Amino acid sequence: MTEKFLIRTYGCQMNDHDSERIAGLLRAKGMEPTTEVDEANVIVFNTCTIRENADTKFYAHLGHVKQRREFGENVLVAVGGCMAQAQGGAILDKVGHVDLVFGTHNVSQLPHLIDRVRAEGRLAVVPDAPDPSGGDLSEALTAVRELPYAAWITLQTGCDNTCAYCIVPDVRGPEVSRPFADLVAEATELARRGVTEVTLLGQNVNSYGRDLTGRSPLFADLLRALGEVPGIRRIRFTSPHPKDLRPETIAAMAETEAVCNQLHLPLQSGSNRILTAMRRGYTAERYLERLAAARAAIPDLAVTTDLIVGFPGETDEDFAETLEVAAEAEWDSAFTFIFSPREGTRAAAMVDQFCDPDAVAERFEQLLAVVERSSLRRNEARVGRLEELLIVGPSKTKNEMTSGRTSQGKLVHIATPEVALLPGAYATATITHGARHHLLGTFEELIAPPRHRRTLSVVAR
Ligand code: SF4
């Protein structure tokens, strides 16, 4: 009987894409995916140490699997991802029903490691450095992509920065860029299969290629090269680091038609004192200069950011500076976080400077109000405009509407009374209403049908 696997993923897009790679590797091993815990022969937990609650959710899900083991069922439990890399074999000691712990650097070896567990018993293999044979082009092309019309492409793993609150450099290692030619080949093959939108993933995409060339980064060249791939209509990327956003990248964004008018530029704090403590490598003034340069070069650019409230040592004055920068930056949206210490980071050791939780909660609400006001203003300003949408499917929140995303990444719900718009199609819509987190519009015209091959769903509804 064909063995089945289930993958549970926590955390960021990098983990989502690693799970797509894992699914490809397990399929190549002859296994089939399932969404039912009770019928899986192999369950893979792809964990996170960064996102709030990811570890709590992981342990809760592990509990369900334990019951299967108690009933004597044959299921192999593997734990990978950032938490596995950080904790290694300690997970085997803590959780008796975990069979395999593998790190962020040996995803490619998972099928082989599963065979080893079956032959030798429980195992933790968490190397410090990437497997030189791992993550190659053929593996990227066997990844089981969630969507047939939009795909992630990992261009780099790891990070060379040392932000005080972040565990990524410890668990993902230093920056390792994939070869330029492999990335272009991957995008070309994806386009041949009907993918029209690619999102480039890296912890610091701006420094892509620095390790390959030993000199300047290649990110701007990469954007231009991918912009030449026939069939790729949209290119997005995440995340760039403000200190490495170079004029060449801004020029490549402005001059490459396929690059979307969207920039995620994480500020984190508006206080230079806190930015220094965070080891971010830029000042608020520098951030605003780069933001202004990007907006001047790229018309109709949507900018989003990340902000941390209550970093150790943050005072009311520091926070007031963050509010001032927020007012000036007028982001399209912001992901706001309350500081939470990650074990093993410099910030986690700054215990004597931790902020009063009540004061932080109050600051958080104030910041949310400011950034949400600016989201609303920027979305309302789009009313009356004609937008091109990539259709993503029926709206999840608005009955009988269809949803799509603009080049700026904005979610638009449109009524399409007589037209069935399939996911992956491109259409235009006139914006009729702007809310904080979405827009409403009326359908105008189908520009292009989906290019990918459609298959009949085998899932019972
Ligand atoms: S740039 Fe900073 S926050 Fe981002 S992954 Fe690297 S160390 Fe972490």
C-alpha cells in the first residue's frame, strides 16, 4: 500500500517553501500527501522559533500524534525547521514519540534519514553547515507548489546580520546564495508550467550574490534577468534590509516592468538609540531617505514595514520617535509586534532593561491606531482607479465575490455577476471602496486567462 505523509508548517514563507520541497522529496520517494493525521505514515513538523505561539501550536499538535502511538499505530514523527536546528537532540529527550530531528541544513536528506530511522531507530541529525548537495535546481523543480500560477523561489538561505532580537543567523547560518543561472532556469521552468507570478525569498534579498562574487550584490541584475523570462508577469520579493537597499535595486525595480510596485522595508523602530541597540545598521533618517528615493523612482509604490514595540530599554521618548517616523512614512500597511525574547539572542539577555508590559501594551495600541489610519488613507486614495488583478479565487470573507491582488499586493474583492474568473487569470477592476485591509471593486475586463494546466479536484466536498 502506498505510504502517506502529512506536513505541518509553522512560521514564515521560507518554511512554507521548505515544506513544498519536502513534499516533492517525499513524493519522489513514492509517498502520497494526506491532510488526515490519522492516516499518515510519516508526519513532518516544520517548526519555527520566531513567530509568537508557533512553539505552543507545535507541542499541541504533537499531542494528537502521541495518541496514535499509544494505540500502537505505526507512524514516524520527524521534526525539522528552526526549532529543530536550535534544540537538536534535546527534542528527542523531551518528547518520547519523536523519531527524527533534522536541521534547516539537511532538508534534502530527509528521505534518506527516514530510511535510517527505520533501520537504526531514533535519530537527531542537525549539521551546522549546509549540505553541499542540497537545495539544487532539480530539487527546487520537484517541489510540490501550493498554487499552480504563483510560486516562491528561494534565492538565498541564512543571514549575515546580527540583529539583537533575531535567532535566524544561529538557526539558518550565514548567507548562502543559489547560483544565478539556477534561479533563472527555475523561473523559466515555472513559467513553462504556467506560473506567472514569482516571489523571491531570502532573509536579506538585497545582499543576494555577495557570497558568490565576493563583491557587489547581484540582486538588481537578478531582477532584470527574471524580468526577461517569457510568461513571468509579476515578480515580488521579501525581505530586503533597509541598510542594503541600493540605488541599483531601486533602478532595476523601476525599469523592469514585471517587478511589482511593492516594497517591504522593515523599520523595526523609529528611535536611533533603539536601532543601535537592535544592531540594525541604519538610522531613522537613512531609512526615510531610502524610502523617499524608492517612492520617487517607482510611481505608485506600496510600502509595508515591520515594527517592534517594547524592545529592551525603549522609553516613552523612543516610542514617540517611532510614531513620528510612522506619520512621515505613511506605509500601506505595517506588521506590528510586541517584543518577545527569543532564547539565545542578545536581546533575550537584556533582562534588566525589559519594558513594563502595561506600558508596552498601551504603546502597541497607539501604534496600531496610527498605522491603521495610514493604511485606510492609502486604500481610500485608490478609489476610482483602474487596477490589474491576479485572481486568487472566491473571496474568503465576502459572499459571492472573487478576490484578486494588485501589483501593490493589495487584496481586492470584486463582484463578477456574469463572468467566472478562474484563479490565475488577470483582470481589471475599478476600485469603488477602500477599507483598512482590503479594497472593493467592480469587474471591468478579463485580460488573460490562467496559463497553467487545470486538473479536476479529487477532494470530496
Ligand atoms: S536581517 Fe536581522 S532580522 Fe532579518 S534575518 Fe537577519 S538577523 Fe534576523
